[in-house]
Amino acid sequence: MNANEPVRILLPTSYAAQPDRTWPSLYLLHGSGSGTTGYLDWTTNTDIESRTAGHDMIVVMPDGGNVGYYSDWIADPAKWETFHLVELRQLLERTFRAGPERAIAGLSMGGFGAVSYAARHPGDFRAVASYSGPLHPYADSPTIRTQLRSAGKDVNKLWGNPTTMVGMAIWSQHDPYYLVGNLTSTPIYVSSGDGTRGPGDPDPGSFNTETLVNSESRAFTQQLTDAYIAAHPGATGDPLLTTHYYSPGVHTWPYWSQEMHASLPMLLAAIGA
């Protein structure tokens, strides 16, 4: 990254008392937008600290930039993927005694990052969860281009121009929809709302992000199910896939916190925490 990047780490309560053991890790990725506080998001907006207290694991919450999209940009100094999966991983193993058992989850842009990382690096994560993640970004590339443009970024520096053959290839190399073959043996939890307001929910406005990510998440999970059935003749579905498409549900923290609670037992079981 050619910069100092913050990461919040929660250590298990018995960490100091067991100096010779290694620990499984749960990575939590944040979303994008003007309201994000990056690496502070999960502890600021959820009860993840108390929820994971007493479990024998490390919780890792790295900063991923406002619109970093958990990727090594092709024409920008930002190399988030390398920072998170190479440099940070080595630091965790060398300094904090992190072991090979890892799970990953994220919300919104972080939901994309969690699934994309797991799909692009098979075997690195034993379970994955996405809460309102854009899991088929190529299908909605104009939306991402608008988002990056509003943040002062050039989308062509991320994965290239999606309307060209070269750009299309790079986008598909990061799009979980096209990488489902790498996830058919991984426990995965995918959830999103339908964009309908519940009591007390804010008005989603003219552009309803949750409706968009719901469509992408459904397309991804159908693709994953089809890939599993193709790889397991006679199967009627993917037993490792759990989906929760709910109504009402908008793009806000209360829903993501509930989904974290629902998926946490699966994530912890996968890493033995």
C-alpha cells in the first residue's frame, strides 16, 4: 500500500496465558461510502466484541479504503488484496500467532470482498459470509462506475473498462459469479433484504442499494447451486450454502448485525472456535 494502514484486532481472553499456541482467525470486512469508519466499523456499529468474547480466536478488522473494492487496482498504488492476504496474514502469523484456520465475512462492499477473496484464493478461508454484498458486480458495472466516480476515482484503474474485452476479462476474474467453481466445497452464508422499509427504517431514496445487491446475491447463489449440482450428479442443492433473503430489509447496520449473529455459529464452527 506504500502507507500505514490501520487494522483493529481483538485477541482471545486467554491469549496471554497461552503463549505457545496459535489461534484461528475471523476476518471482518467493512463497506464503502461516506459514513464508513473503515476498520472501526464493526466494533462501532455491532456487538461483535462481546459476541465473540470467550471464543478462542482472533478477530481481524482491516481497513479497506472508502471504495477500495478489496482488490489490487491495475493502475493505482492501492493493492488491498496483497495487503490483506499476503502482508497482513504474515504479520498476524509472525506477531500474533495466528494459525491456518481462517473464516471471512463482510457487509456491502465487504461482502463482495469476503466472497471474492475466498473464491480467488481457494483454501485460504474455511467459511465465508456476505451480508448485502454485490456478488455479481459485472452485471451492474455502471453502478460501480458511478460510485467510484462520485468518490473521485477512475473505475478503469480498478479492473479496467468493462466494455472492452480486456476489461471484461479482468472484471470476471474478480466477480464471484464467475468464480463459483472455487466455492462449491466451502460453507457459505449469503443474505440481503429486498429494499422494503421496515418500522423505523430510513427512506432508501431514489436509488435503492439493497434491491440491487439482492438481485446480485440471488444470481450468485443460483450460479453456485448450479455449479454444485453439476459437480455432484444427483444433488438437488448445495448443502454448504445457506441463504437468507428477507423482507423488509434495507442497506443499514441493524440488518447486518442480525445477519452476523445468524451466521456466526457456522463461521466459528468452520475454524474450530
